[in-house]
Amino acid sequence: MQIKPILAALRHHKAGTILVALQIALTLAIVCNALFIIRQRLVHLSEPSGVDEASLFVIYNGWADQAATMQFDAQVRTDLAALRQLPSVRNAAPASSCPLCGDGDDVPVMLAPDQTQWIADPAMYAGDEQLLDTLGVKLVAGRNFRADEIGKMGSRDFTVPPVVIVSRTLADRLFPRGEALGKPIYMMSNTPSTIIGIVDRLQRQNVGGWTRPYAYQSMLWPMRPVSSQGLYYIVRAKPGQLAAAMREAPKALYAEDRMRIIDPEHGTLSFAEVRRRIYDSDLGMAILMGLISVVLLAITAAGIVGLTSFWVGQRRKQIGVRRALGATRRDILGYFLTENLLIGLGGVLVGTVLAIGINLWMVTQFEMARLSLAYVMTGVVALLLLGQGAVLGPALRASRVSPVEATRSV
């Protein structure tokens, strides 16, 4: 197949050629970045939290009588005893927040009391000595809190605990040489806290874009929350008894004290529901990007079909002449496929530059990761195959034009 006659024909149809090439370029640029975003969101959705998600549920407990602050600690202890006695419950613990719950506290960490710049800003979970087992996190070094180390923490209290447990990611951030266990750290105070334990993985409360580099920088404080504004009860059910535990736990709490507030719809959530809620925007973005990609690809394919069909209608006499001069049906088919391939190649070249440019802009504006060239190459191949598939129908119709067409309208 000679290329020069095809290029000469395209020069006579500049407007249509340029429009299709630009459509392919724009589709490639948007689809590559959309698929990259979808991939990132899906990976984000599947990030492990480090806790026993299959057996966990969370109860957010508020107090109807907020004046009785001094009684909260005794009530929390009574509540925990009632929860732990349920036949379907393995363990329960109070907590100031929980992984993926969305709200919680961060605590800047320094390695010296006179240090002005913090090294890490990890998520903080306050709880008792049962919190570690309740969450199901794996202790990889050191020990758990003892009961005599547990203090009390109200909503306005900031008492630095003498000991803390940190995640492995936080330990590596603070002490890259692996010497975290037993070392002192400072948290907005001249009083040191000693790292007595390291857990394998513990995700933070939030999953927003700015938190992703610090997703697993977390620590546990030996402080039982007694806030008048409410607290979390994290409950770990026995294997296969999650539904039963979720039914029984609120009843057990109300039996201990009716002067509490547990939202009937959102106050008791399985960890699967907690995960779904926190990642709802990521899932929505992935679906939206997927729909945009499908629509753009469909519009591009329709544009190629429409333009090629129009050209076939205009060239029926020319095709008939070529058939009369000995061109085979395969020659005609190859002509239109090659013509479309040349347009597609021009489009994907421009689209590649545009895709990289859009990604670089998003990197600077939204702190996104750099687009992998694998996505661009995959997009190039997909657009070229889509174009060839779209042009195949009109090209086959052109190949069936009879040589008799050359004699018509003469």
C-alpha cells in the first residue's frame, strides 16, 4: 500500500482529518489520566488497616447527662465489663477514635525537648490495656500496656503518658536505624514518653490526600477516654458472631444506663461500613472517571465511523474506478484501514504529549503521583485498535463497491 496517495487524499480533507486526530488526542490524554486515577483510587480502597476488620464493630456513645463528668470513668468501666461478658464478644475497649473513622487527634513528635520542628505528626488513639487485643493489631516488638499504666483523659485534657506504643512505620520514621524500642520521644512537652511496644501496621483515622504519605504513622496512648462529649467503644466479636454481637452490645449498654445516646442508624457500625463510608468519595471518583472514559471512547469511535462513512459516500465513484482498474476488495479495505491508522498515529502522538502535560499539571496542583508511561502506551494501543475497529465497518462497505459505480453519473 502506497502512503503518498493516501496523504494526498487526506490533504484534500484537512478539516475532517484534523478534527478526528484532535478527538483521538484529547481522548487519549483524558483516558490515560482517568485510568491512572482509577487505579490509584482502587489501590487506596484496598489498603489494609492493620486491624481485624472482619470481626470489629464500633459504637459511638454519647451522654445525655453531660453534667455528671466525674461519673464517666466509672460508667465506662461498667460498660466495658458488660460488653466483655457478652457470649458473642471476644473483647472490647474504649477509644478516643478508631482507624478510618474520619475524626481524631494528631500529636507532633520530636526527639528532643528543645526541638522546634516536629519529625512526625502521627494519629493518636487513646485507650486501655485491652485496646491492642480488641483491634487485633500485631505486636512485633516490646510489650502491651499494663493495667496500672492506664490513666484518664477528658476532652480538654492533654497529659502526656509516660509510655506509648507506636506503629512500625512511625518507629522507622523516628529511628531509621531500627532503635525505636525503649527510646524517649517528646510530644509538645518537656516530659518524655518511652516507646515500649511496636505494632506491625495501624492506619490513621483519615484517608484524605494530604494524609497518604503518613497513612500508617500511628501511636497508642494508655489513656482511657472519659469525655463528656462521648467516646468510641470498639468491640471485637468472636469468629462468625459479628451480627449477634452488634445486636447484643447496644442492649447491654442501655441496660447499664439509659442516659446515653447511640444513634439507631449510625451509632453502631461494622468495620466494613466504616471502611465504605470513609472511602465513599474514592469509589465515587473511580466510577465517575470510568464513565467519562467509556463515554469518550464511544464518542471517538462514533466520530471515526461517521467520518469514514461520509468519505466512503463521497468516493464511491473513485472506488468504482479503482475497482475497474483492477483493485481488489482487499486493496480497498487496506486503503481505508491505512488511512485511519495514519490519522490515529497523528492523534496519539499529540495525545501522548497532552497526557503527560495534564499529569504534570495535576502533580503540581494536587500532589498526585506521576503518570506511568505504561498507562500512556496502553492508551495508545487501545486508541489505535479502537480506531481500526471503528473504521472496519465503513471500510468493508467501501470494499464491496462494484466497478459499475465508475460508469454512473457520467
